Amino acid sequence: MPLQFTLQKTDAHSAARAGEIITDHGTIQTPIFMPVGTVGSVKTVHPQDLKNDIKAEIILGNTYHLYLRPGLDILKKAGGLHKFNGWDGPILTDSGGFQVYSLKGIRKIHEDGVEFRSHIDGSKHFFTPEFAVNIQRVIGADIIMGLDECTPYPCTYNYAKRSLDRTMRWLNRCKVRMNETTGLYGYEQNLFPIVQGSTYDDLRKRAAEEVAAMDCPGNAIGGMADNLEHMYHMTDVALQVLPKEKPRYLMGVGTPVNILEGIAMGIDMFDCVMPTRNARNGMLFTKNGVMNMKNAKWKEDFSPLDPEGTSFVDNFYSKAYVRHLFVSNELLAGQIASLHNLSFYLWLVKEARKEILADNFKPWKEKMVKQLSEKL
């Protein structure tokens, strides 16, 4: 069954939306945050905890990393990533375009695709748009991202235009390849093209128009987390064009405040490594602000980690104990913090959904943004 999206409610005082996405691996209520499982696992978190404690509804995998390790042969023999890692809910994979872009000195972009060297062993590889689709077919993602070229920030108008022109040619090739390759695992896989165009209004608008015309099951917007002002503005430019009856995914965003601002603009789907990466460094997000668990102020604080938190770790462990784990470099510290942060992110988007359905999102969001900006 192709992906289905139902727009259930738009907030009366903002563009925030509540909806429902149905895939062959389950239903996703939007707005939603998607934990990032780069190499087939969300770092330090069991699939059971993702589902039962964090309440995740969809997770991400990374095409570039999974292609290099464990490789396509292993994934195909396993029957796809769902069977390989034990997660039975929906999965979205990015195309690998951002990771290849990040390699900088060891990649070259051509009209036919991108040539790069593995960060693991230096071996040479080549991703065409068609091959990026093939890889994601083997991974078995419910939602497949089209291969795009990520532009550096800042970049000239001419560079951004050439890059966008190439990206749109690549995305159309991805769509053709999707139509040529169906039924690998007996369930539907769905292509989302990506709106690029750097920081130029006319390019973003044109990209959104061409992406909308592709008539795919959903659409994505390439994020620009390096500059929040540009990110919000370019997102708004794209949203003025992208169809309201299809889910909109803002890639690689972001902080809790970024997510609330994105929801207010009409974004449905978010992902970011921040909750787990920052967790491993001792940063915990809460509804009342950010806690640095390495601070000495927690040394003798035996109160619950977060009395208002939704994960079991929040009332099971004390601040003093979690600080002790961090200063002792214990692996359990990162696991506890990751469970807390991911649970908080999922709580945040689910709470936003409740407020949208109640037509109370705007005042709630304004209150939350103030609270989230505090440092505890």
C-alpha cells in the first residue's frame, strides 16, 4: 500500500498541522521527531526501548554508512534492515548525499553522480541517483530520499543554481528508478524528493515547484542549521509552494526550539542527531531548560533526574548518580541520557500535536520556547 497522509487539523492561529501517515510498517502521528540510527542502530538504545519507553514511531538509517558497513550483501541476506536490527516500525533512509558532501577533499561531483573515497579504508565508490535508490531498496526503508547535492554555506548564486539544476535532474532519475524497481520485499517503499536552492528565494521557490510537480508521496526540505535566520526563511519559501495534502520533512533539524518553530510553520517531520550526540556529552534537554550533567552543582543532588520526564530513567536515577557516571566515563551515562533526551523530544512533538488539536498551539509554543531557552 502506498504511503497515505491524512491532514487532520490545522491550528487556528498558526500553520501548525496534526496529521497521520500510514506506511506498510505502521502508522505515524504528526508532527513527529525521528531518532537517527545512522549505522542501523540508535546509539546506546535498544529497539524495545525505542518503542516502549521513548515511544518512537519511525527511525532513520543512513544510506552511505549502511552501504559501507555492513554492506548490501549482508542486508540483502538478512531480508532488509527491519529484520537485521529488530525494529519493526517504519524506517526512513537519507540518500547519503549529505555524508558524501561532508567528505569534501575526498569526493568529486559529476553529472552522472558523485565519486568518493570511504572514510573507513579509502576505497573508491560512485553513487549515481539510480544506485542510491538501489541501495535504499535493499536497506528496505519505507521512505526513500532522492539523491541531492548539498551546497556549502555560503555559496554564490551561480554555484547554487548549477547545483540545484543538477539536483533536480538527479531527483527525476531517482523517480524513474523507483518506478523500475518495485516489490523487493513485498511492501511499499516511497520516494521523497528534496527541495534545495541554498539561501536564494527564487531558487528555493523553483525547487519547491519542481518537487511538487513530481507528485511523490511526500516532500523534504534541505535544512540549513548553520544559519537559523536563513533556515526559517527558506523553509517558509518552500512551504508556500509545497502541497498541503502531503507530509513535509525538514531535514537535520534540530534543537527543541527549532522543532517548535518548524511545527508552527507547517512542518510535519523532523530528525537530528542532537538528542543522542548531546546526551553522550552530558547535555540533557528538559521542558524547563538544559542541564549539563557534568556540572559540580549536581554532585550531591539526590533528587530524580527529571521528575517531569516521561522515560523510566527520569525517576529511577538521581542527578548525583548520573553526574557520577559522566565524570567516571561510564557507558551507562550515555545510555541514560539518550533515553531521557529522545523521550523528551518525542514528548515535545506529541504535546505539540495535542495543542494543535485543541487550537492552543500558539500560546503553548510561546511559553515552551521561553522555558526551553533556560539553563538549569
